[in-house]
Amino acid sequence: MDNRKYLRRMKELREDHDYGQKQVAAVLQIDQRVYSRYETGRNVLPVAMVYGLCELYGVSSDYLLGISDKK
């Protein structure tokens, strides 16, 4: 299993929606630098952030985490 697939998915979804990191961070109510650390894998992505990203992009957690290709 590619456990880093979610990092690519996070960036792809953000770019597909034409959002910058600062915009996504604002929605998640975190600092842009913290979001950047999640997106690059320097910090572990908390469950609350998974939920927030799934809500923002309208995708399942399985899709975001790379478990499934079905959005």
C-alpha cells in the first residue's frame, strides 16, 4: 500500500479546485504553514483535518487517503 498517496491527493484536489494553501488553511481554521506541513508529509494529518478536507472537496475519506479511486 502506498501510504503517501494521500499527499498527492491533497495537492491534486487543492489544485483542481484552484485553491492556494492559504485558502484551504483558512477553511480548516489553521495557519498556512501548518497546512503546508500536512500536505508535504512533515506532520501527520489529523482525523479532524481529513474530515474537513473531505467536506471541502466533496470526496470520501477513502478517496482522499488513497484507499479507493472512487470519489
